[in-house]
Amino acid sequence: SLSLSLSLFQFFLNNVSYVMGGRSYSLQDVENCVLRSNRKGLGALQKQFGKNDPRLPVALDTHEARVHFAVVCEAKSCPPIKLYSAENINEDLNEATEFFLTGGGVEVLLD
């Protein structure tokens, strides 16, 4: 069922974690806290990284809207999986944004 699928997806995002720099990060932490400058995650009532969280310094200082076009969640409209590099991050994010906007990620239905 759809509700079971969403529950499993949420469980996966919040419970699968990776240790980076000696600290544990869930996929939700990486996406919403690190890459989206500590924004609330899907269904979250508050930010995951509190003001005293030792992981907060790795979060981006400002929200980078192009990250949305690069994060892969396996939905039909998600971008293809790609490796990103610090040296080319602006170019890579621009390409991901362009691909989403022109490569089938957006569909406009007119009545």
C-alpha cells in the first residue's frame, strides 16, 4: 500500500546512517541539514540540528536551491545518480538544474 511504502521510505531516510568525520548522519540529516542549510525535513516539526548540535558547522550557511535538482530519491522526476565534485560544484548543479527543467523533469498540462 502507498502508506506502507511512505512509512518504509521515511524509516529508511531517518534510520540508515553513515559515519563521517566521526559523527553519524542519517540520509535525512545529509539532505535537509547539511545540503539544505538545516531546513526541516519531510514531516518534521523542527530542525534536526539544534543550535548546540556538534554537526551544525558542516551545514551550508545559506540554502542552495539547485540542490533540489541534484538530490536523488528514486522518484520518476528525480535526476539520474551522479557524482559531484567540490571543484566543479557550480557547473554540476547548473547541469542538474538544466536537466530537470528541460529534460523531462517538468511536465506542464494545459486544459
